[in-house]
Amino acid sequence: MKILLDKNWTVAGSWPFTVLQGASVETGARFAGVTPRIPAKVPGSVYDDLLRAGLIEDPYYECNSIKCEWVANRFWSYQTTFQKPETAGKRVRLVLKGIDYHAHVYFNDQKIAEHVGMYVPCVTDVTDLLREGENCLTVVLENAPDEMGQIGYTSRTFTQKSRFGYKWDFATRLVNLGLYDIVYLDIADDPIEDLFVRTTKDGEVKITAKNQHLSASLSFGGKELTKGESDQGELILKIEEPKLWYPNGYGEQMLYDLVIRTTDDEKAMKVGFRTLEYQKPVCDTEDVLPYVPVFNGKKIFIKGVNMTPLDHMYGCVTRERYKKLLLLAKKANVNLIRVWGGGIIEKEDFYDLCDEMGIMVWQEFIQSSSGIDNIPSKRPEFLELAAKTARAAVTEKRNHTSLTYWSGGNELMSENDKPSTFEDENLAMLKAIVDELDPDILMLPTSASGPHEWFDPDHPEENQDIHGPWTYGGVEEHYGLYNRSTIMLHSEFGVDGVSNLSSLLTVLAPQNRKPASVRDNFTWRHHGEWWDTYGVREKPLFGEIDDLETLVKLSQYLQAEGIRYAIEAHRRRSDSSAPARLAEGELFAFKKQASIGSIVWQINEPWPCTACTCMVDYYMNPKLALSFFRDAEEPLHVSMRYDKLVWKKDETFEGYVFTHDDKEEGFDRVSVRVLGDSGAIKPTLEGNKVSFKTPEEGEGFTVVCSLFKGNEEKKSVYTFLYTDEEGKAYRTPLLKAYDAYEKRDLT
């Protein structure tokens, strides 16, 4: 039996260590602390508690986060009281799942534990400490360790604390402290431990645990299908003709109810029947990892997104908030989320929802590149913590149907542009843990995994698992780059764009609600220093922009256009793509060094940026890029290869049309229309090539590629621009295109 301790919490701040000593040696006076004792939430964050109490200003507004940096430099004492529960003479363990970061734990004024690290639960037997009536639990958190943010030395990392809060390009410096996951009493003499559940597409459920006696039952739709028990610590259940689990877009996500029991403990969970295997991509290179996931014998094309933590105050993230983001992802055809190594290992709600929605999980361990050096840390204290984290994470997450990859961390490199391998002591240790505890899941050394880190179109045979770039490459260069791409797995890349107008109006003061370069406006810099889309991109391309709404539309369109083109370029080299037969003539195709998918950086942001690479803003509102992502990743889709966004009048346009049919559902025909400001233009069609002279009038033109299946028409609309006498691109065509897409619903 588990009793949640989520009521009656308070918290108070103090100078470092004074709360541990209690009183002055010189005078005997008790230390009063630096804040009053205030109501607290657990799970939660000390910043949220302070904000609700009025002791700090909203750290997400303007530059207020700078005023909050003192919080991480104090000790914080959490406390709750509760009545002794009925224990029936059983052992009672106190479990704190999410300590952030270094805690001293007191039970009824007696110190019972000191715990370091975010991801390993602190578990202490308190059977003999419980007293009749009221009991008191106190958790004193030390000030945050002096870890590095995005820039620093990976080799010097010494904690297993989430690093993005120390400052990242999409985040401010707001180093979280608090109890970010649940606290509970576990009352059982025989608690379920080291549980491992594996299924197959043939209907077998294999259950193992540390416990000797196990019983289990399997149900579907409220009806029990089978049950069994064993005294050997291992139990196999079997059903006939199970309904299978597939990733989003490839089938249904059928989940069964499994209940596992020991003599006095019980765990209920959802399981999906599936067999997961891996294949090497089709390519000319033998030395390539088996990246391709194969579920129930069906190869899956990866349509992925990278995810950062949902909030700096990650303890405040609820199941409902996870669900909102994951529903957006599912409706946008996402089938994989990479949980990035600079963030956190998420709460169980996230993985449960991925199981329900068919979203494969790529889970990284907690380490990331730092720029100055990216060498995995070998510090003894780090390796000890990393091993404990890995064992705890693998033991818990391995039971999720959606778990598809483990990875040693983000952008770890033994030398510049050379991803680290399992020859590295750090990564070898982590692989040994995965091989022992979860041998069916592919473990990657790091992401990217090489043989080179960065996208290099001049060395096509070496673009296997690659990162970068993260910006729109330019009105010609972006298209040339992706037209030459030979990347097998593009596991991190993106394009930046200004945030939604509603988000900007929420976090910017009235005097800052206007287009600004980060070089000229400190608040814009504070909320997005790395992503100066106005100063670097929109202003040079379109000229001065006077109002915020226009900037939002233009910037977001370029972000969406850049992401769409990259995705479609990868899909054109996939197994399920083919040149579209538009007319008689030779078809333009690709050599089959096939793409197996892409993972866009990033779907979300943990605080409201003025601009960054996210496709959903902090307030869970989609940007235009998510609509373009959804359309580009439709199972049945038509796309066009072209050379640039900005054209001259009376220039020869050439494009090549491709179809994409993941489910092999078939279609009837493909057509192409060209629309200028003065009306339709008839193109020349040959094979899958479309060509025409660009209109001599207007501000741009549009090409509409349509794929027909019965009465259904799927359209891909491409908008192109001209420049004026001063060489600035016309805005109107993109503004109209933005408005047309904005009306499409994703929520």
C-alpha cells in the first residue's frame, strides 16, 4: 500500500548550513532564516512557492529571472506533518522520488538520510520511527551545486543535475531546487522490486522481479483474459491473437491492463504487445549502426521531435500539461520524441502517455556537450552518480512499450566533430548497465553517433547520424544544402522563428512590444540571445518591419518553410517515396542511400523565448512550423524539390514532384497548378519535372501540388517571392500564406 504525502507542506529559506546547525554557537540565538515559512507544493519548485507567496516577481516576465538568481544560493527547508497510517504491522519505507538536488532528511527530528542526485529515489525504512498521532518529515535542500550551463567543459561535469537551468540558448539561468516528484510511504513487507515486463507480438508477457512469489492477471476492456502465479520470481502469461501496439501512423496503440501482486503489494500497469527489432539502413557503408526500428516486422520511418523539459520549474509539470503537448505531437504525425540529455529524465506520466499515443521514446542519460570541450566526464563522483542514475532509470523506464532507444547523452565528442564511442570509459559503463538490465533495447553511444557530428554535404558517405544546422540557411543556400543531403538519420536540426504574438505580449513590457534585434534590446536578448531572426534574417530580407504581428508572421513562415523543406528532402530519399508520374518522360530519382527519418529540434521550450527553434511555445500554443511539420509528415503526401525561395521575373522555374506513401495505401493521380497574381500559368510537365517561365507581373507566385485519392485531395502549397527595386523581398505573398495556414486546427 502506498500513501501519498502531498498535503500540508511548507518551505523556508536560510543562509547555507545555518538550518543544519540551528543556533549560533556564540549567542545561542536560533537562526530565523531569510524567508518566512510559506505554503509549498510537492511535487513542485521552490520558485513556484516563492512566486505564490509574493516573495519573488514572475521570473518569466521581462528580465525578472535575473532578480531570482539568489534563490539557488540558499538552503531550503521543506516540511510536512501527517497522521500515522494503519500499518497492520508491516514495514514502512519513506520514498522521495525527485530530490533536487542535495538533501538532508529528518523524520520526527531524527536525521535518517543524506541524498545527492535527482534521479535515484531516496528510500529509508521508517517503521520504528513512526509515532502515534502526528509525524513530521523535514527535507533540507542545500544550495544548488556550481555546475555548468551550455558553455563549459563536459569533462569537468560532476553532478547528475539537469544542466539546462544553468543557462541554455532556449532557457534562462534559473537553477531549480525542490521536491519535483512524489513523496510517499510504502507499506509492505514484500514490496515489488526490480520489476521487468517484456512482451512479444505472439501474445506472451514475461514478468520477472526480485520477489519470489508473484501472481498476475491480464485484462482488456475490463475483461480478465488470463492469470497465473509462480514462486520462482518469474511468471509468463500467454494469450492468443493479441491486438498489437504500433507507433503513431503505422497502426493502433492497443494496451492491456496488467496487475502484478506479491504477498502484500500490488502494481497496475499498461502493456502493449509488440516485438521490437533493429535493422541497418540501406547504404553503401557497412560500418553503420542498426538505427531502423522494426515493430512487429514493420519498418518505421522516424518522424521525430526533440523535447526539452517543459518548464524550468519541472516539478510543476502536471499530467495534463504533458498530455497537451503530446496530443499536439500525435496530431502532427510525430512518432518519436528524443528526451534530450541536457534536460531531465521525465516523470512517469510522460512515458505512460507516450505508450497511449504511440510515440516512441529515445531516452538519453543525463550528460551533454559544453562547447569548450565535449569529452564525457571521467570524474569518479560523476561516474558513480551516473551509474546510479542509469540503474534507476533503466529499471523504471524499461517497462514502457514506447521505449525504443537508450543514448549515452547529447553531442559527446572525444575530439572535434568525432562523436564518442563505447571505447570511452563513461559510455562503456552505461552500455554495460543497459545490456544487463534492458538488453532488448538499442543503446547508442551518443547523439549524434557519427562517424561525424555535423552535417557535411561534401562527404556523403559519412552522414549517418548527424546534427545541425539550426537556422534557415538562406533563400538559396538552404535548398542547395538539403538537395545535396545524404543523411541517413538527422537526429537534431531545426530552424528558428519568433514566438507567437500572445506569448510576446505576455512576457514583454509595453515599451518592448515592437520588432527588435537582440543587439539593440536587452529584454529581447535576455529571452533569445542566440536567435536574432529579425536582425539577422527578416530585416535584411524584407527591410524594416514596424509592427510585431507582421514580424511574427514573416519569421514564423520562414521557420516553417525551412523545417518543411528539410523534412521533405529527407522523405524524398526514403523507401516509401517515388517520383510522381506527371507526364511522359524520364523520371528524376535518388540513389538509394535512403533516409530513415529525422528528429526536429525542438518541439517545445521551458520558458517563453522571444525567438528560438521551438514549434510550440511555452504556453503550449503551436507556431506555424508545427502545421508545416504535420503536413510534411502525412503518411500519404506529395512534395516538390526546388532550388530557391526568391526568384526573378521571367526566369525558368524547375521543380521535381515526389509522392510519399508510408502505408502503401495507393492513390489515383497527381497534378500541379501554378498561380500568379494575374491568374493561372500552364507549366510544362515531363516525367516528374515541372517547369515554366515565372510571371512577369506581381509580387510572387504559388505552386500547388495535389495528390488525389477518390474524393480526397491532399495539397502541398509552395509560395515563392520576387524582390522590389531595392532588392527587398515582397512580404504580401508570405503574409497571405501564413494566414491561410493559421486557420488549420491542431489543438
